[in-house]
Amino acid sequence: MRQLYKSPPFLWSLLIVFALIWFYMLGLRTLVPTDEGRYAEMAREMITSHDWITTRLNAIKYFEKPPLQTWMNAITFELFGLGEWQARLWTGLCGFFGVLLTAYTGCRVFNGRVGFYAGLVLGASLLWSGMGHVNTLDTGLAAMMLLSLSGLLIAQRNQATAGEQRNWMLVCWAGMALAVLSKGLIGIVLPGAVLVLYTLVARDWRIWKRLHLIKGLILFFAISAPWFIVVSMRNPEFARFFFIHEHFQRFLTKVHHRTGAWYYFVPILVAGIIPWLGVLLQSLWEGLRDRHESSLSGSLEGIAGRGFQPKKMLLIWALFIFLFFSISDSKLPSYILPIFPALALLIAAYLERAGTRTIYLTAAIYGLPAAIGLAFVNRIPGSTHEAFSAALLVKHLPWIYAGLALIIAGAVAAAGAARRNKDMAIVLLAMSAFLAGQVVMLGHEPQGRYSAGVDYLPAIRAELAPDTHLYLVGRYEQALPFYLQRTMTLVAHTDEMEFGLEQEPQLWIPTIEAFADKWKADNAAGKKEIAIVNPDLYPRLQALGLTMRVIGSDPRRIIVSNNTEQTAPAAGAASNPAAAKPGIK
């Protein structure tokens, strides 16, 4: 059997193809609300305002998250200009880096084949590869937490020299600091809790002597503290909102209206770990039965003590973080992303010693649901009662068929290769899943354009003058401000900017009546204005006698101008299905 993980030409060829597809896909889709438009716009406003301390959204103070991703996006925009792939570059780099680091960690902690498999497992997992192409915070957080986990695993293995132990523990501390700058205190709270639980479960008390606590804490605060200090000095209201509201209230209450049942993340894990679902439970059991490395390492520490148990550490990491977010009152699908590198390492360690039957089982559990799914794809448009959305879902169907076909082909090919070459079978599973996920995501573009409202860009731009004011009445558009490079005034709707507007109430219009008076006054003065209106509120504006000409509409929004002269044909996603891909001018 040819050992593919020992073949440099094969490894480099596979890596190059994977990288080309991974990064090429970053720019093929519209930025979809809410997260993608939000974080792109925050970075655009950062470079426009030249304020790299006080983060803003729609020109309003926005302190829900720390600034690491906004900084990285802003640097990308400064270097390469505004655009979709630029907005996703930091996330894409974090996802790609996570695959490489997981593979490297597997090589150092276990062996070369485990490292090879671990990279394949993580790169192909649907949730990881999918979120690696979405401009949201959780991939960056997961990558920084992986940096801390990998540093800990490599530093604490029994074969580590004193220098390796020190250096990799400093990597661990740096990873936690960057995780804090990515999304807050969970960047250190979760790894810290995992370490305590591991100590209790594995009875590895000596690990606390090998953490390099003093040096590590100095490095941690040197990286993480400066921004928190400076932003608090400039914005006295920051500390209470960020640490109390965005941490304790988010976790303990339903303040963000992102609730879910206790099993909320179970189906997400099941779908997100595809194509490796057939070996997930066995891999977790393998971690539970982990034994210390002393029998393999022969080190004095391993003989004298219990030794470090990496699989047990990985198991505790995955289970604790999964349970932590399951009991939280704030849930989003991507919250469990940090467990996927740990699962990838556990699955890879199990696959390394798995036989042909295991590959057959994995391929079957991967391929059979896809084959069955082919019979139900045509029913997807019927899942919505809205004709507009159903038409968009119909456009997605060919891409879903293509994704399922790739899965079936990959499962069949892997089963056929299992007896001859297990490495190739796992490569085929990974490649087909990765490609299928990207194809299905690409097919979502019509729905993404609708969500973002970008088909109306030509009509809006035709109405814009340098002094034109834009209003958002009863709704907030997360993507259009980025594409138009304009902030907009909120009307009778605070969305997630309630706290910022409490600090700067002059930045919005709280009532429909006040907006109507402003619209009428500006119209009388000859000032051009545009409003994007919640359809439920449009009749109310008509009843108030506002001068409005509709320039675009769909079930989510009605776009009006106070300019009664026709400057461009009214646009609409339904009447303009072949609209050009939006660009930043």
C-alpha cells in the first residue's frame, strides 16, 4: 500500500489544489447579512474615520465585540481595496491556517499519518469549510483558540524538551490573548476551564508546574490589555456594557433573542462533521479510553508520573465547549466551531488504526443519506409559502443536486479504494465533501443577493447625489451601507445599535412622525433623499402624505426617493434576475 502521507509530491499537489479552491471561493458570493455586511462595514468605517480604537457600525458606537477581526479586515481593505474576497480574507486565512495547524499538531503529538488525516478531516468538515468562507467572528475565534490548544498539546507532550515546553506554552498564552481580542473573555475562560477539568479527570497535577504562568500572563496581558485600557479611557461606558451585558447577560438571559433548545447544537454537529459522522462516536470513545504516553515515550516523567494524556485533553475540550454553549441562552450555529479541530484530531487518531470495515461504514453513512436526499430535493421550494423566496430556492436546486452527486461519487470511490489504499479512501471522502460544500454554498448566491438587497444598487446609485441622505425606516440593512459606502440614518428602529444610540441619540430619528417632518422639510428645500422602508410601515408613510417614488421593492424592503422625476428604471430582484454582480466603485 502506497503511504500517501509520506509522498511530498502528492502532499504538495493536494495542498496547492486545496489552497487554490479555498481562496478562489472567497470572492464568488455577495456579502450576506447579517454578519458579513456588518463586519465589512465596520472595517470600512474604521479606515474612513481613521479611528482604530472606538469601533462603530453605521457611524454609531458598537462595542459588542473586540476589534481583532475589524482591524484585520481594515488592513486588508487598506492593502487591496474594498470587495467581497477582501472582506472574507481574514476569515479565509484563519480557516486555512486552522487546517494546517491541526495537521502539524497531529504530526507532533501523535505521528505523521495522524497529522495527515487530521488536516483532511478538518478541511473537509462542512461546518469548518463553510464558516471559513463567511465573514464572521467565530472562525477567527476558533483559529486563535486552536493556537492555544495546539501550543498546550505540543508543549505538554512527554517528549518535549524544556525549550519546546517554554516556547509552545508562550504560543498557548498568545493564542488565548488573541482569542480574547477576537470575541471576549471566552478566549481564556473556556481553555482555563478545560485545563481544570482535565486535571481533575486525568489526575495530571504536574501540568500546572509546566504552564510557565508568570511569563505566560505577562505575554497574555501585553497582547490583550492595551486596547481594553485605551477604549475604556475614551469611552467610560464601554466596560460595563462589554463585560456585563455582552458576557454575563448574553450567557444567562435571552436578551439577544438567540435562544434554542438544549439539543440545539446536536443537528449542527451531525451535519457539520460530515463526512466523518460514521466515526464520530468511536473517536470520542477513543478519547475517553486514552492512556498516558509514558509507555510509548519512555521519558522519566512518564515513568514517574501519570504522563500527559492528549486524547483526553481533546475530548474534554470538545465536550465542555459543546455543553457550555448548549446551556447558554444565546445560541448561533457557529458557536461550536472551536470544537472541530479537537474532533478532527480525535477522528484522525481513530482512523489511523481503523480497518477497511470502518471506511466502508463511514462511506455508507456519508453517501446513503445523499442518495436518499436526491428524491426530496424538488420539495425544497415548497418549504416556504412565499412565492418570491420559492423562486430563489428553485435556482438553488441544480447546485444542491450537484453537491449530492459529488457526495455519492466520493462515497462510492472511497469504498472502492478502501481495501487497496486507506489513505486514498480518506482523501476521496475529504475531497468530495469539501467540493460539495463549496458548490452548495455557491448556489446560494441568488438568495444571498436578495438578503443583501444588492440588485437595487444601480437604481439607488442613479438617485444619489453627494449630499443625498439615506434613511432606514423600521429596519436595518447590514450589507447595503458597505456596497454604497454610505452610512444611513435609522428611523424608529434601533436594531443592535440600541446601546450606541443611547450614548449618541442625535444619530437617529426615534419616531415615524419626526421622520415625516424631516422628509417633508428636505423635500420642500429641494434636497434629494432616499429611504429603505419596512413594507409594513409603507402604508403609514403614505397616510402621512410623504412624496415618494418607488425605485425598488421586494417582500423585505421598499426603496423610495423623494425625487419625483424618473432618473432610472425601478429595480427589483424579481424583475432583474440577471443583475450584474455588485462591486465596490
